[in-house]
Amino acid sequence: MNAHDIIIAPVITERSMAGIENKKYTFKVAKNADKVSIAKAVEEIFKVTVVKVNTMNVRGQERRMGRYSGYTPSWKKAIVTLSESSKPIEFFEGLR
């Protein structure tokens, strides 16, 4: 799997932006990606050093459109912690 196939998109919420000060970055990742492949993909794409990766599966929420109801798709989220000596990821720097 390619590194860009593993890291799908950054997650930009208030809670994920609060983690940037501690060098914790949140990404939407492929459902079949494991922690080791996520760490390698982040290191390859952003040229940083990863210390720890936490992953979680996010369930889809129920949504209604009038009388019809359905679910949004479920997805996988990864919180990546960088080392103290590592440079910050530049993509997130302009968002603070």
C-alpha cells in the first residue's frame, strides 16, 4: 500500500487542534491500516519522527432526510504523537 493510500485526510476539529501543542496530530486513515504502517506513512510523507500511534474506529452516525433514515460511513482515526526533537507538520501550522 502506498503512503498516500494509508493517510486519507487530516481531521480538523477543536479537539484535534488542541493536541498540536503537544505534537499530537489527527488523521483519517484507511480501515485496514495498522499502527506500524500508519507511523511509516506519516514519517515518509511529512519527514518527521513518530513516537506513538493511537487508533480508533469511528462508528457511522444515524442521519435523517425527511422520513428516510440511514447511516454515515464508519471510518478509522489515528492520533500520531511526534518526538520532541521532530519538527512540526507544516500543514497544521497555518490552521491555529
